[in-house]
Amino acid sequence: MKYRLVLFTLLLGYTAVFAQNREWKEYSYAEFFERMMAEQDTAFTLSNAVIVPDSNTDSLYEYRLLEYNWDESTYEYNRKDTIHVYKPVYLDNVHFINRSDDFYSGLSHVYFHEKVQLKNMLTARFLECTFEQKLEVLYNKNCGTTNDLREYGNGLQLQFNESVFNDGVEMSAINFDLKLEDLDVQLTFNDSHFYNQSASADHSSFMGRRVVYLGIENCTFHDPGNVSIYADECMVLWLRKNIFEEQVVGLGFTPKKETFAYDITENVFNKIVLSDMQLDPELIVFDWEQLKAGIADGFAYEFFYGTQNSVVDFEAYRQLNRFTDSLVYIYLSDYRIKDKRAYRAELKMLGGFYNHYKSAHDTESANAVFVTMKDLETQHLQYLYAENPSFDTFFTLQINQFLKVFSLYGTRPSRAIIVSLYVIAFFALIYLFFPNSWDKRGKNRIIDRYSFFIKYMNQKAGIHEVYLEERREEIMQYDAFRSLLERSGETVPRFFTFIGLPLYKWAVSANNMTAAVLRRFDIMNGTWKELPAKKRVWKSVGLTGAFLIAVAYDIFIKMLNALMLSINTFTTLGFGEIPIKGLPRYLAIVQGFIGWFMLTIFSVSLISQLLN
């Protein structure tokens, strides 16, 4: 609200377009500084002038561009010392030409100890300068255009490079008719540091309306306070790679059809951003991941602050610190959840971002915004349920909480798989300790393994013979089948004997192969009791190792059976049959319902993401 009031107040005074002033006085850089230093008044004031570099006198103000790329430039300056200015400086309609055919010129290494106000300045370059007090950059009339200055050279922009602003910046640039090509205000801040040594509520403000270019790049903002960046109907807004360490940042812009691009990317906003942005996917690029502490609706927050304080005087309102950590916390954690107007404003703002990213086919950012919206909705449901409990509210709240854990509100189907695996593993652990029809031997597996090794160590027969003895009933059945084939050779068609013999060999092959392997690794050659003492040590190690391997295999098979039972129950409810008895049988029914519910939500989430 503050920013809209300021713009409205400024616009009231500008009911007509001012006449252009092309009657400029010309000075060299050296002459400009001589006049400023020689000024007897407490403040230096200059109006309607053009500062043009003179190769004969201005060598100290020249610099060379060593390296230039899209994101960064490197300069070498002729001036090595620093010029200290100990008086306020007020420049109105003064323009510093910074480029000729042979060299660049600018105000480099200047330390301004007092206030500096730049009004209606269309071109200048401040390089490695320091501003001790708040810098004011104002445009309050149509003072001319860079086209009027083209006769002096190219590269006409008001730039601040690698400078330090110890008390922030207050910039206000307003033009009236962007359709006219010659209305040209281009303002950039690059590789600079902004401080708030006066600890005022307003750290810095950059307000541009219908200007050609407003750029803030590779800058760092130190100290708490509010930073306002508003660019309405501008041609270009370039806000990239800045770090806002402790500031609440207000961002607002309204692009129009003449807008070329708004690029707000790769910044670091460590505190909340207050949004008054009108988004357009064709014109605006905005990185959602640069918001480290979230985003809130600027108008709703100002309304919230108005409910906390009553201030009639607008200037007094400006001086209040409206963005303390405690106030921001109250708004985020309480007010916007309970107040219907604020809640709807927040959803509308977030919905605008969601639609923006969807239109730009940025699914990742759209999902992140959707999660933020659902988190806010869940908090609102918690408040509603606490105020007026009902089953509908309770059910919706629980569904929201479950969906966040299960699939991040349907935006992360992979998380659903992970949660499902945890559920399957949990029930498999329960089934592990209960018998089921899939594992007929059950707990007898390990007991049978003990019996096998004890029998082997007490018989002179080899380990393969003990194995075949335990499989005697099974082998006798196969032998009976072979005898039947041999006796029936003349009484049945040859087809049956021709196919039956290979079938017999295949049936006994597993036993024969196992017996062959066991024969190869047989280490006893007699009973354990008959072994000499010196052989018992290494054979004991071998037998123990073999036994442990066999037991590990049995445990693995039992765990695998429990896991397969859990997977089957989770996905299909046991094919209509539950192969387990007792209490786990009822747990299997519960697991089947959980699996049905989870798989349904997973399918919906996956289809939604595939369609996106």
C-alpha cells in the first residue's frame, strides 16, 4: 500500500509533460571538480550542464575496459588516489558523457561524505565510489533524452559500478509515455554494496515507472531494513545475482505490451519477499528457488500492519519499522491463516505464480508453488478444525497431511514408492515370525539343518550320501516312475517312453547335482569322534562355516517368503486368498486396504505428472 500511495502522490504533481531543456552548459571533468572544490557555499549545486571529457585535461578520469562479458566487466583506472568531497552535492539535469572514440571517462574513486542528490541525470558512470549518506536519484520532469546527447558519444546510461552506499539509495524515476522512443532513462547498479548505517526502516528503494531500463546486478545488501524495488510499465527490469542478507524485499511490477523483458533470477532473498507482481510468462522470468524464506502478498501484509497500528501522518508511517521479525512471524504463522481476506489474498498470489510457471512449462517450479499453497491450506484447515470441529474438516485435514508425507501433495510420485516400501517391509517383519502356507517348513528349516549336520558328523558315510538318504522318499518316487516306464515299453506308444525318460532325468537332476557338489567338498572321511585332535581344528572351522552358510540361506529364504507375502498382500490382497492364520491374517486385511489406498493415490499422482 505504501508504494502505491507514493506513486499516486508523485503522479498528482505531474499533470503535463514538461518541455525539454537542451540549453546545456559544457564543462570538462577537471573543470567540474574544480568548480565543486572551489564552491564557497556549504553545498555544491549545478543545473543544466553537460560534462564532456577533454583529452588534454581529463586523463585522471579515464579508464580502460579490460574484460567484458554478459555478467561481469573488469576495468583499469588511471586515477589511483581517492577524491574526498565534504559538502552536499545537488545536480539537476547534469549529464556526464562517459565515452568518446578513443577512451572511457567516469567519476572513479570519489568519496562523498555528505548527501548526494542526482535529479534528471541521464548519463554518468560512478566507478568505485562511496556514498556516506543516502543517495537520492530522482526524475521529476522531462529533462531531455539520451537522443539529445548522442552528438557527444555513445554508451549513455546512468551507471554505478563497484560502489559502496553506506546509507542505501532512494531512486524514483517516472516517465509518462513509453510509446515515445526518445523518453530514455537507463539506470544500473552493478557489483555494489548497500548498507543501512542509520538503521532506518527503509533501507533502499528503487522505483521506476515507464523507464527504459532499470538494472541491479551482482550487488549485496547489508544490514536490516526494507528494500523496495518497483518497476511499473518499464521496458526492461534486470534484477540478477544479488544477495539480500537481512532485508525484507518488496517486489512490484506491472509489465505492458511494450515491455521487453523482466529478469529476476539467481538472487538470494534470505528474508521474506512481499509481492505486488503482475506476472506474464511471455515477459517475466522469475526463479522460485531464490526465495529462501518464502513470499507473501504485499497488500495483505500492509493491511495487517494497519490493523496493528494506527498512524494518520504518512511520513510518520514511513518511519515506522513495519517489517520486524516478530511482525513478519505473526503475519506468516497466525494472521494470514486466520484472517479470511489475507488467506484468500495469499492463495490468489500463489495461484498467480502457479499459473505463471504452468504457462511457462516449468513443472518443477509449479510443483514447488503448489506445495506451498497446500501447506497454507493445511494450516488453515487446522485453524478451522480447532475453531469448529467437524468430520468433513477433520477428514480433509488428515488427507492433506497424509498426501504431504506420501507424495508431497501428488507432486512427487517417487516418494509414494518409498513410503510403500516402508509399509511392505514393516508387515514383512511381522509375517516373518508367523507360519504361512507359502513356507511349509517354516521354523523347521533350521532344525532340519541341525539334524543334517549332526547326522553327517556321526556317520562314516559321506555328506552326499547323508543328503541322498534324506531325499530317499523323493528319489524312490522318481525311481518308481522310471521302473514304470521301463516295464511299459512294449505296452504303450513309444511317444510316452520317449518323453518320459528325459522328464525323469530332469526331475532327478537337481538332487544329482547337489550330491555331486557335496561329494566334492566332503571333508570328514569318517565320524567326528574318530578324527585325530590335530585335524579337528581346521575341520571344525570348515564345518562351522558350511553350517552358517546353510543357516543363512535358510533365513534368507524365510525372509524372502515373508517379503513376497507382504508384497502380494499389499498389491493384490493375496489374490483373493490370505495364506496366513491367526492375528497376522487380520493384519494382512489391513495391509491390503492400505495398499489399495496408497496405490490409488500413487496412480493418480503419476498420471497427473505424466500429463503435465
